[in-house]
Amino acid sequence: MRQSLMVVGVLLEMAAAKNIHSSAGKDTDGQVATYVAKALALSEAGFNEPLSDGQQKETARLGHVLGNHLPLWHGMKLATKIEGAVSPGIQQTFNKRLQSLEKSIKDAESNVRNADKYQPRRALQMYDQLKAL
């Protein structure tokens, strides 16, 4: 699980939210910076995930990608609000990955939404809830 972008994304999200609310937006313990570094290392090859055996349809794959990448995206967005979370040395890489992730999520969201107009998808519900934040 340490190699999962979704798990690192959830941990980053939780650490960033904790620091926003209890540490006045400062990364006092360095935990957010640690998760940012892990997320950048894990996403070095990009954000495409291989299909599992049970995912045959493209729509299912895109829904899976969307659901797995949303926590990371939201965690990275929260990390931008934390002082000291993104060091100047990795700022450019961080911004490029965040833009790439946003593009991947936006593409997946639009394809899933258009493919299954009559089927509610958990990933789309997550996207709609996080988009407002």
C-alpha cells in the first residue's frame, strides 16, 4: 500500500487538513512535506494505472482512475496552502505534476460522465464534492 498514489493521497490530505486547522497553516512537524515528496516520487512515471483483471470496460477504468486520483489531487491542493510543505527546490516539479494530475482527472471525469449518463458513479460524486472545495 505504500506504493499506492491513492493511499499517499489520503495521508497527504489528512496531514494537510490537520495542519490547516490546528497549526495555522504551517507544516510544523514536516509530515505534509514528507507526503508531498512521496507523492512526487510515486507519480514520476505519470498517473496512468494498469487495468486489473476485473476492469474490462474503458468507462470502468476511467472511473477507477478518477476515484483513485481524487484524494491525491485534493491533498496536493491543500498542500499548496501549507507554509513549508512544498520547498522551493521542488516547487516547479510539484506544479507540473499537479497540472498533469488535474488534466488527467478532468479528462476522466468528462469521459465517465458522458459514457454513463444514467448510472451514478461514486467517483463522479467524489469529484463533484471536492470540486467545490
